[in-house]
Amino acid sequence: MKMESVLASKGPAVVTIGPTALLREAVAVLVKHRIGALVVVDSGRQPLGIISERDIIRSASAKPDFLYLAVEEVMTRDLVCASPGDDVEAVLRTMTMHRFRHVPITENGTLIGIVSIGDLVKAQLDAYRGDIHTLQTQLMES
Amino acid sequence: MTTSPLRVAIIGAGPSAFYAAEQLLHQDGLDVRVDMFDRLPTPYGLVRHGVAPDHQKIKSVSRAFAQVAADPRFRFFGFVEYGKDITLADLKTFYHQVLFATGAQSDKRMGIPGEGLAGSHPATAFVAWYNGHPDFCDYRFDLSQERAVIVGVGNVAIDVARILCLSPAELRATDMADYAIEALSNSKVREVYLLGRRGPAQAAFTNPEIKELTELSDCDVIVAPSEVELDALSQEAVAEANDRALDRKVELLQSFATRELGGRLRRLFLRFLVSPVALHDDGTGHVSGMRLVRNRLVRSETGTITAEATGEYEELNTGLVFRSVGYRGAPVPGVPFQDRWGVILNAHGRVLDPETNSPIPGEYVTGWIKRGPSGVIGTNKPDSAETVQWMVEDAHAGRTFQPDEAAGDPEQRLIRLRQPRCISFGDWCRLDNLELERGREQSRPRVKFTSVDEILQALGK
């Protein structure tokens, strides 16, 4: 299964934030959309980094007034991006191994989506459920 | 909650449509009626017109679908085309919700020069042709060619390769369309090439499908040892995956390289690490061959092993090419489409307004037109469950179309007015029995009626 089949039924919206936004703004956006990470983009929508709940928790433990830090001071800069044609299984393994939970999807350098580890686990689970259902149907009918 | 019962129209009658109908009808405490429409007279979509005719066991899932259709709250209207016989505006008058399950009706293109030459076909057209799809039964494929080349190593590609290699006796044991059995029995194709962009460890086909190739009575399978040897990246990926099925797949493919040839009539060449870059014109607009580039494997940032061209080329002569690089969804009239993925614009099955990205009340999507072409038949069950969950939640919240409660029954007030010859599920059962009966006479699983005229005539419509 490819990443594109996960993206196809997620809708086109990618929630982003600018690098100079404050963390309290980032928190509000995360809460509003009930998500765990935001892609940080410049004015041309080129991804600069990603800011996740983890990054925010880390800064909260370091600085009491963390809510007034700029997103760019806290975000993870070395972004790992996936392509629509990447295999879901390979991406899942990479995310598990390197312990990150969100991966932006880019095509020719442009941000076109983001998936969470939850999206990928669900996709894999549905794929396995589908395989099992098909096998069971064949066994019952034979 | 809307005024009961909840009336749902499903457009399409393939697996995702039936799984959704089943799940709607099984909702506790939901008073629901389901009307299912298909532009073809027959139900079951790709189970009838896509699954290989020598894979009857896979088609047996249609018996479960027939049980869904037996529910008195369910009706089937075949030979009624959405966008032509009935429109979205019509449906909004009679139904609370519409679920689009139209599948992926067209194919992806390779995007290389010469793709449109005569003799170069989508594999999906060949599949539809040999399965007796009404839209494809007048197609012609030049089976006087000695060599056929199939681009791709997915399930469709391997089906096409196997069908091209079946003996007349093997062909006659299937429910393939009669005209296709005749054409394939007289086929002059002796060499079939399957071209995979990546290596054996990345090929999409499954082990049972590979094993089947070894059981063909008229065909030897040939693999070059150098192309099934794993490069360092693939070795590492196979070791990391720790997947017995994958280990077995690689072993099986490697075993072809050392296998004794049986001197059989046909030869099936499995090629890896090659991509076509152009098809050649013989001067009359017909394909005469293709240029292939050899690939090496590289690993992307997220760990996917992808093919990269080496700059080393070879030529392969052929007058018959099937591209099997995937199905693709086609836009549905009146419904937002997301061209990038070839799907109806949606989030988890709710159709979205492209202006606001928020759900359009009453419109839903499931199956390949929702997620793109992926998975097996059963994958549509969890997929439909997700959509149905939203349909039920939205119905309870009153987020539906507001049909005209005085409009009456759509069967009499809409459908039969627009398409008097529409096919009921009872009609289909009669046709099914006729086909099975014709099959019994010839010791075959079924003998299909193929063109729409033939089907309507058989039913006395």
C-alpha cells in the first residue's frame, strides 16, 4: 500500500503555522483541529520544520513562560518528509525506529499533506482486516 | 434524526457498495431503506468484470452480496445511469443520503512517448474484455503477435500474463466470455514479458499468484538470475521486515532462475529493474517495440526502496503492449473531484465542499472512488464501515438532504419513468440462473451474457 491511498481519503487540508507565531497560538490551533502536530511553513508554503505536542512539552519543562516563545525556536528542523508513492509499511517502520509520529508529504518540494502514525496504523489494520475477511469468505464458500 | 425511514441511494453495485448496504441494514435502531443503482444491468462490479475468470473462488463473495440483496429493505436498479438517467438533483428529491461507490473506471497512464500507438492498451481494457464487460465486448486485441509485453507486476499484470498463457482446455474451464475464449485459443502469442520497475523483493504480486504460474500446462516461466539476485538494500529490507511470506516470495522467484525448462508452447519472462521509456512506431501508427532503461534501487528518506534509472538502455520488439500501472477513478457529475488522487474529494467518506473543505450534508463516498485503487475485495469492508459510521452519525444529527416527503416512491415516480427497462435484483437472479444453466451444459462455472442487448433480450426486456 502506498501513502497516496492514505492521503486520498483525508481531505486536502494541511494545517500549518508560520515560524514567528507564538506557542500559545500553536497550542490553540492544535486544540481547535484536534491534531498533534503542525507543519511550519514560510510564506511560499515551503516546509521549514514541524512542531508537535512533544516539542511543546519539552519547552514547557524548560521555560515557565514557554507559551510566548516563537514556533521557530521550538520546532524540529530536520524534517523527514515522505512522497505519495512511498510504501506505508516502510514509512511506518521508519517512524517507529526514529520515534516520530507525524510525517509531512511533499511532492517536488511542495507540502501536499501530513499523516500521523495513527493514520498509518489504521490503514495497515484495515488492510489486514480486509485480507482476513477475504480469506474467511473464501474458506466459508469453498 | 430525520423523519423515518432514512432513505439512502447507493451509486454503483460493486463490493464497496454491497458492504456499505450490509452495514447500513445492520445498524441497530436505524429504520433504513437502501436503493442501489448501477449503469450496467448486472451487479457486483469488478467481482464480475475484474476478478480473473480462472479465480472462481474469489468470485464466491457474490453469494454474500446476494444475501444482502435479499433483505426486503433493499432494492437494486440495474441499467440506470447516474448523470444520465438520474441526477443528483433527482436523488435529493427522494433520498436523505447518496453514497457514491463508482469505483475506479479508468486507468493510469505511463506518461511516455508512443503510449497511444495502436497495439498499446490499458491492461484494464483487456481484463474487462475477457470478462465480458458490456463496454468492452467489441474491443479487438491483435493476438497474431508473437510477443506481448505487460508493464507492471501487480495483481492485474499477473492476471493478464497468466490469461495470455492459458491452454485452450484451461480457458474452457473458466467463465470467460465466449468470444475471448475463442480469440485466446487461437492466439499466436508465444512469449509474454512482465516488466517490473523494482526488484523481486518489491513486486506487488502474492505468493499464490506466483505459484500458479508454475502450474500452467502450456507455459515455462523464465527469470534471469542476475535480475532476481537481491542487491544490498533489498537484502537489508528483507531482513528488517522479518516476514516469512516475503522470504518465500524471493525464494520462489529465485527458484525460477535455476528451474529446468519444459519445452512448453509458451514462455513467460519475468523481468525486474527495467522501465519502458518510449514505445516505437512501426511507421503506420502501430507499436513495434519499446526502449527500456535499466534501474537500480535507492532508498528514500522514509525507507521506501525506489527505482532510479541507470542510463543503460535496451530494446525489446513487440507489437502488443499492456500497461498495468493502476486503475484510476473518473469524475462523477455534480460531485467535487480531487484530480491529484483520482478520487471524489472526501474526508473519511464524507464528500467535501472544495471551497470550505467542510462536509456536504447528504453526500458520501466509499471504495476505490474514496481511497483510490488499493487492497483486496475485503478491504472495502472496513472502508465502508468508516463511511457508514459517518452516515449514521449525520443522520441522527439531521445533517441530510431534505427530500420532498410528498414525492412518493422513487421507483414509480422517478426510476421507471427515466429507465423503463431497469433491472431488478429478481431480474438479475433470473439472468444468473440462465448463465449458470448454460455453464452446466458446457461443464463450465458459467457462460456469461455480455452485451447489454443480449442481457435485455435474455430477460425479455
